[in-house]
Amino acid sequence: MDTTYGTTTGASAYYAHGTQAERWERARLFFDAKEYTAAARVLAGLVEEEPEQTGPRLLLARAYYHSAQLRRAEAELRTIVARDPVEHYARLMLGRTLERQGRRDEAAPHLRLAAALSGEFQQG
């Protein structure tokens, strides 16, 4: 039940309406408009339907990050890097997400690996 609006059909039906391609486009429009919470609502359904696809999961993590849902962002990013350890952008985002939570020691190896994977070797 969508307790935000008190119905099971109202807002939740809007976010789930349409084909996967239409919902992907809607999510990208929300994201581009900086409506990160709305983008996340659409993307969460897409990720649930197609959990192996990296694109929607990465955009979901970014939407969570930008809407300060850092634990959710971290969970999505950890799923991505567990499946694809050399996905440098997910590593970078995971490091930044951990930093934003004040977990710098945990963030450091992810940030170093992201830099190495992208060819930006850091000293120190």
C-alpha cells in the first residue's frame, strides 16, 4: 500500500505505468530535472523487474545519493561492484557515498581503485 497517498493505485500506479522503456525515459527526465526522489521511485520498480541490468541500478544509486538516501545508495552500489568489480563509476560513487557518511577509511580503497581503473593514479 502506498501510505504516502493512502491508496494502492494513486501515486504508485503513476510510477509503475508504461513499458520499461517509457519508465526508463520518465526516470531519466525526473533525474535530469533534479527530482531525485521521483526518479528513484520509478527506477526501483525497473531494478526489481530487471535486477541484472547495471544502468537502471546505477542511476537508482545516483538518485538515492542526490536525495540523501545514502544507505540505499550504498546498498545499490555494493550490489553493482559485487557483480562487476571493475565498474569504476560505481566504485567512485561508493567511495563518495561512504565519505558523505563520514566513513573515510572505508571509502579510501574504493576511491583509489576507481582512480586506478579510470587511469588517474593517485599518490599517497
